[in-house]
Amino acid sequence: DKYQSIIAYSCSEKDNGVYDAMNKGIKKATGDFLIFMNSGDSFYDNNTLATFSDLKILHPKFDIIYGDVNAVDLAIHKKIMQPKKLNLFYFIDHTLNHQATFIKRELFKKYGLYSTEYKISSDYEFFLKAFLDDDTRFIHHDFTVCNFQLDGMSQNPINFDNVSKERLIIQKKHIPAKELNYYLKLKNKKKLSKTSIIVWLRKYYVTRQFFNAAFFIYTKLK
């Protein structure tokens, strides 16, 4: 209440989940670009919006302008670099951080508001639809946009299964089956390869340590 004098619009009422609340904001917004900050998140510093204003002028033809993230919990701060170039394989397992992403408001007229069908993944669906549309242009800039709290809904391990299930439903809805199957197989191959490397390293690390210990004992006895 004490900040009402500097807030253009606010609303506090019951809603149908986080995306319903975001949709209320979209309907009231009047700016060219929108960005969404959740409870506990904030802009990285006092210059963030000024930096974005300069980028918007520099890149008038781009629809989605995104930067990097300062991830925060009680113990650490770490910079998360969002990808400079996007591809479909990235969207199989990941999405853009919406606290670090400025979205042209007109896109919500083009693709519709966030779906309230999903609890956690509607922003993922929005970014995927935008990426699959050749007319929508993304650009990354190397500047930190937000302080992102790591204790949020999407970061909670309890929700990881739901996130995976929702994303697979969304992928099947928007990506042709043949193409999706190719990328899912590629993802599984990479996982298996990574697991094999870890197993190999563990195996040979133990072997190497055994021979190091045996050689040490041998030299001492000698």
C-alpha cells in the first residue's frame, strides 16, 4: 500500500493460478514490451530498464530481447548465461527465463494469452510457439536482467515431474511427431553418453587410485 503513489496499476484478488494472474497484467499493460517478475524476483540493478530501452532502439525489428540471470538463494549468487543462439534441441529440455526476457506485447495478440491449462509450463509453451514461428525474432544481449530466486515453483524438485510431463504434452502439441522423436532420441543418446563417461571415469579413477596405493606400499617396503 505504501507504494501505491508510484504504481500505475495494481490488483489483489483471487485467481486461477499464476498464469491467470499474469494474463490480468497483460490485459492491463500498455507498453510496447512486457516482462514478468514473480514474488521475490527483482531487476538486477537500477540501470536495467535504461539498458533495455537502449537495446530496444538499437534492435527495432526484434520481438523478444533476452539477457542473463543472477540466480540467488540463501548461500550463493551465480550468473546463468542464457544461450546466444536458440535451436529446437534447446527447447526440448530448457526454456528462457521469463524474468530475464522482454516480450513484445503484440505477440500476446498473435499467440494468445498464457494457457491456464498448465500449472508451471505455460511460459514454456509461449516461447516454443514463438520460436517455431519464423516471423518472430529473438536476440540475446550480454547483460544481467534479473535477480532470480531459486526457491520458486519451477525450481522446486517436487515439481520436476510435473514440469517434464507438461512440457512433453506441449511438445507433442506443437512439434511434428517425426521431428520431436528425432530430438528426444538425440537427448536420450546424450544422456546415455554422459552416464557412460561418468561410469568410465569412476571406474578408472578407482583403478588408478588402487595402483597408486600399491606402488606407494611397494616403494616403502623396498
